[in-house]
Amino acid sequence: MKKINGIYVIIDPEFINSEDPVEMTKKVLNGGAKIIQLRNKKDSVLNTIKWGKEISRLCDEYGAVSIINDRVDIACITDADGVHLGQEDIYPDLVKEITTKDLIIGTSNATISEVEESEGNESSYIAIGSIFPTTTKIDTRPAGLKLLIDAKKICKKPIVAIGGINQKNIKSTIETGVDSVCIATAITLSKDPEKTTKSLSKYFNI
């Protein structure tokens, strides 16, 4: 199974300056992104499948991890490496009842009790946030740097920090010991996504 580390970029059609999701994926992979999540809340399922297949192929080419948000079925159809599940989505332990594929399973967490739950279930990595205020998602819950530090003490699974992370606060985030940092608009809405990804990737010695 591919490793969860480095810069993790969310590709969301709503937050990529009307650019093609596949083209944006190429830019951030060229910049050194290690994980790509396709999150499509507003567009059609057909588009998610089309983009997902191309993004999965690109990630394989670059040795990166491809993740589909929310949908286990689409993750399987597109040959993605994994799926990311929120607290309101299917429970991680039920994924094996849908598919025999060995999917990477990510979960969203905002409290220490949720982190403890994710550490004990079938999830592969634990995403924690929102670390800082963010405008990308309106239903986020505050988590903070302290939760990252506390989580590192009890978790053996990779931890991904998410929410409002940018050039100004990435250093303090990585210093908590997280394995990966998930970023959306600070990269995808920047003037030069490839260059920005490259700059942020330097904080990881991988």
C-alpha cells in the first residue's frame, strides 16, 4: 500500500479557478504533491468518474496516492488508491462489505474521541481539522494544533492535518509531527500552483 506523507492536495472543481481538474492535478504533481483527493460536491457523477480515472492514472505515473472523497463505489470504478470518509459517511469497517479491493481509507476527525475511534477502526489514515479557519468548507469544526500533538501520542496510523494551512502556518503544523498536510485553495487558487506546491513540499524531507 502506498504511503501517506508529504503534501496532500484537494482538487475541487469549485476551487481551481475554472481550470480542468486533470490539468490542475498535473501541475501539483509536477510540484511534488504526494497525495491527490478529488472532491466533487456539485458536478455530475459522470464527471467525477471521468476525472477520477484520469487522476488515478496520473497518480500511478507519478508514484502518488489517488483518493476519492466520500464515494467508495467511485473509488473502485476509477481505480483510485483510496477513499476519504467524513463522520456522516459510511463507517470505515463497512467498506470491506462493498468491495474486496484493499482501499486506503481516510477519515475526518475534529475531537480526541473521534481520533481514538479512527485509531481503532479500519481507517488507514486519520485526517484532523480544521486546524485553522478555512473558507473551502462551511461545515468544518475547529480542531487546532494541540489536537495534532495529542493525537500523535496515541496514534500509530499516519496523521494528516487539514484546514486553512498555507505558507505562513505550515511550519508550525509540521512541527507537531504530522505525516502529511492537506491543502486546497492555498495551492489551487495561487498564481502558480506548481511553484506553490514545490515551495510547500520543501518542508518535508522526502
